[in-house]
Amino acid sequence: MSTVTPLAASLDQRLRRAMAAVLPTGAADADPIVRPSDHADFQANGALALAKRLGTNPRELAARIATSVANDELIASCEVSGPGFLNVTLTDAAILNQVALRSGDARAGLRPGNPGRVTVVDYSQPNIAKEMHVGHLRSTIIGDALVRILEFDGSKVVRQNHLGDWGTQFGMLIQYLLEHTDDQAAPDRAESGSEAISRLNALYRTARSKFDSDSEFAERARARVVELQAGDATTLASWQRIVAESKVYFNEVYDRLGVLLDDADAVGESFYNPMLQDIAKDLETRGVAQRSDGALCVFFDGVNGPDGNPTPLIIQKSDGGFGYAATDLAAIRHRVGTLGASRLLYVVDSRQALHFRMVFETARRAGYLPDSVEAVHVSFGSVLGPDGRPFKTRAGDTVRLISLLDEALDRARITVQEKNQSLVGELLDQRAREVGIGAVKYADLSTGRARDYVFDIDRMVSLNGNTGVYLQYAHARIHSILRKASAADLAASIDTTGALEPAERRLAMLLDELAPAIVSVTDTLEPHRLCGYLYSLAQAFTDFYEACPVLRAPTDEVRANRVILCRLTGDTLKIGLALLGIEAPDEL
Ligand code: ARG
């Protein structure tokens, strides 16, 4: 469905066209079925099915196609093998031409497809007055990469940070604050985000234990929830303060991570509160939801609890309160009806799979989610600690995100210093940030998102293996070559008459595969596919660099060609890393 189309058609597309043009009359619609091959550059298998259709011998048909296509400037050789496969090797000139067409273009020759499509991405979604945890980190990183990739693909993307900023817990927080103005309130001076969140965390704990142990306080806290819902000015003001203080902290984390989220994207659960009554009424009138023991519920075939009883989606509790599900239904109606979404993505951990299944199904039944709109739970696995269990501190608390990122920066600083001792001061800080944050993001994104992974900082900042640093280093190495290249080489255009060394050829062919790598992410919403591509590209570059001297190339033409190849590889790595939200400095 997705269509990041190469500005210059890719080599396999060109080959497909060349072959389609020589198919027997009456069979021009047949697919030549061109695939990359281990035996040649490509294999075309279309002759088999076509021969069956035409009632001819497949080997003979393949041989005829081979003869007719042999003169195409793309093709160096086209040979029949097996029952009627065609093994195709391209000319070096065709490959060099392709490099020429892409090089120097800010998008490496790719043009956006999918104009007019609106994708709403719900991600990050931390909860007010609580520390963000590693699950929120995953959602933020994966969501950010998907947003960048979908935008590159030409989709209009609306970011929605579905903050947990509403609910009964605010009753106890606000009540406690109002009763203890002295100890838990914000100080007069400006607080940092981390200070604010530590204070709010402590407030949460004290208020919670008072709520659990003091029934009169619990009563007052419940009454406070009613005041909040009724819009009482003092209560609202206190709520707003808590929300604002938490946002300072979230923004500090977003800033640290270098993600696109900003205040305008924060559309929390409270935003939907005024719509919930109507949602409940509407679902009941349409017969989608029914009263059961006083609660308004939606039931599903085959969704049962451990006791065998059906597990409903609860729209409204018997005490009249609305919860998480009602809010998500209102959000769907808003995103489809008002924001005009054609695709809804929810980057949320896999434990919420059932919730989203029931919410999507309910929205379909109610007509909030027409068939033309796709809704996907982009689910992901857990982040594990070194012991292979869900990531917690030794005391069993959630690990503070900021300290985790600080640690990644410290380790990255060591890696960077080992590579380049002359780096000091602010520049060293900046590199440590680019490498450390890049390492954390890449480790997350390069793991298939359904999988759990161990948060292992040493591995993340390692220069060996499939890491962000490895890719950043490959990019920086290319720039160090380019800095040494002469102005004449940098200005030269490609000479398409030369012959390519095998490693050079492999690199050039791989450069042509950025578009399919991106399309595979927009189709599957799995960023690790792009990571895998970039890693192979960096490896192919290493092989090329070992086998083919660049600045000491045998002739001026070969040297200029190799400089251009280096530059396009560097640009492709930079574009790919940028799509993952990772910096690619020119020097490490
Ligand atoms: N705030 C929730 C949590 O921390 C995640 C919200 C996910 N998004 C949504 N639209 N339900 O678990």
C-alpha cells in the first residue's frame, strides 16, 4: 500500500519493465517476477507461470525472452536455468547510472507517496504525577521513528500524546495538597523536571497511604473527584498545576531524547471527559452496550475471564464513573470524525492487546470506525533488567528514566573518548549525547518490537555489532574520507564506462534498496527492518573500503567514482538514521 517511490526507478523495477516489454504478444500483463538472487543479480521466474498459461514449453519461452532482452542496456547477461528461470546480471554502467541519479539528492532519489493520507499516531502517553517508565520510553522511541518514516513517505501525521491526566487518583492528590499546603507543594523557585517529578512521586505515595489508612480522608478525596468533575475553580487550579509540573518533566525527557513531541501534541484523557456522557448514551441507544449489574458493558464472543464468564469492556461503572475504555472510544470518534484520520496507530505495550481489540471492535459496531479506516495496536514487548526480569531497581521500584539516560551518556562518553582523545569540553558532551541517545534508541528499534529485550548499556554503546554507534562510526568514517578528497573529485560526475570491483558493485546495488526498506516499515510498522538494511549497508561499506582503495584508486575516474559512492553511502546512512531519530555527526 505504501509507496516511497524512487525518483529514479530502482534497478529491479527497470528490469521488470524491460522484461515485460519483450513478453509474447497477448501476455504483456504477465508479471516477470523479478527477485534478488544469489546466483546472479536477479532471478526472473515469470516464464514458468506464463508458459503454463500459453501452453508452451517454459524453457523455450525463457530462452526466447532471454534473447529478446539481451540487447537492453541494463543487461550484461540473461541465462536460462532449471525448468525455466532466468538469471540476470546487470551491466556495471546501469548500476553506476543509478548511483549518479541518486547522489546529491537530499532524499537519495526517493519521492514521497501516499499524499492525502492522514495517520494519527498515539504514543508516549505517560501518566501525570508519575515517573515515566521504560515502557513509556519504548513507546516514545518507536512512535517517534514511525512518525518520521510515515512523514517521509508523504503521509500527513498527527501526533497524539494520550497523557494519563484524568481519573479518581487526582482526588486524593489534590485533597492532600489542599490539606497540607506546606510540605508537598511546589517551591517558589523554578523546579527542574526531575525535581518536580520526585516531589510529585512522593506526594503520590503519601496521599495514597493516607487514602488507604484514613477512611475520612478517603471520603474527602472522593468528594474532591466530584468537585474536579464539576469544574470547581480551586480544585481545577490545583489539578492544572500538577499537570503543568509533570509536563515540565516529560518535556525534559523528550528534550533529552530529541523526539518530535511538543506541548501541542499533548491531548490527554481529560480532553475527552466532556464527551463521555454522550458516548455512553450513544452506545446504549445503538444497542452496542448493555447494562449489567448497574455497569454499562460491551460483550464479545469468545472473550472470557479465567472463571469462564464473559469479560466485558466497561464503558461506565455502576457508580457512574467513566474510565480508560470510554475515553479511548471518544478519542476514536474524535480522531476519525474531526481529525480525518485514515489510519489510527497505538504504540502501546502488548499487555494492552485485549483492551485495544475490544475498543476497536466496539468502535466498529458503533460506526465510529468505518471499514475504510484502519486501526492498529502497534504493540511491543518489555524491557528487561540484566537478570532477564522486568526492569526494576533492586528495591522493586521503577527505574528512573533520567538516570538511565544519564548512564547511557556516561558510557557513550567513554566510547567516544577511546576513539578520539582530542575531543574535549562541549564538543565531547555533544558527541556523548548523540552517541548515547542514539545507542538507546537503536537498541530498542533494532529489536523486533514484539520481542522483549535486555537493557544492557555496555552492549548498546559497543562499536561492534548491530549498534547505533557502529552505524554512526561508519558514517563518520565516510566523512573523514570525503574531507580528504580533492575538490575536483567532489565535483566530478560519474564515469559510467568503468568496470566495478565485486565489493564496489555489491555496495552500489545495496544503495538501491533504501526505498523497499522504508516501504517494508510503512507496511509492517516494524522499524527494525530499516535498522537491518542500514546495518547491511554499513557492512557492505566496510567490505568495499577494505577491498577498494578510494583516495589511492588506480585512475582519476575510478577515484572520482569511489568518492561519489562514498558520499551516497554516507547520505543514505544519514537519511536512514534520521528516520530513526538518530543523529549522524560527521566526526566521532
Ligand atoms: N497512559 C497509559 C499507560 O501508561 C497508556 C495509554 C495508551 N494510549 C491509549 N490511547 N490508551 O499505560
